[in-house]
Amino acid sequence: MTDTPLAEMSFEDAMRELEIVVSKLERGDVALEDSITLYQRGADLKKHCEEKLKAAEEKVAQITLGEDGTPNGLKPVEGL
């Protein structure tokens, strides 16, 4: 786990750290206080990743709109 502030983390870095946090919590060999700290960090990382994805989706939506604001005929990706 890093002490890097979330605002400075890329989506990929946050996902890697989130995977590490989840792995540690799933093993169950972490002390209670450390588990609470890990859980909070994981929740913060998850929120950060969701925000990064939402921002990316909004950029893609802007790119796929024509100059007149109508869609360029691209279909949205299913599941997003």
C-alpha cells in the first residue's frame, strides 16, 4: 500500500493498489486496526477509480458528438 495521495494517482495505479488491498483483506491475516485502515483506503481507491472512469466516459461522449451536438453514429459500449 502506498501513501500516494489519490489526486496524484492515475486510474491504473489506483486499480493496482486496490487489487493489493483486496488481496490483503481476503487473506484475513491482517490485524483488526490494519484491516480498518486497509478497508478505508480501498473504499477511497474505489471511489477515485469510479470518478476517473466517469470523467473518461464524459470525454468519450464529447468526442463522439458532432459539431452540431448530435451523435456521430457511434453506439455506446454496453455495460457502461
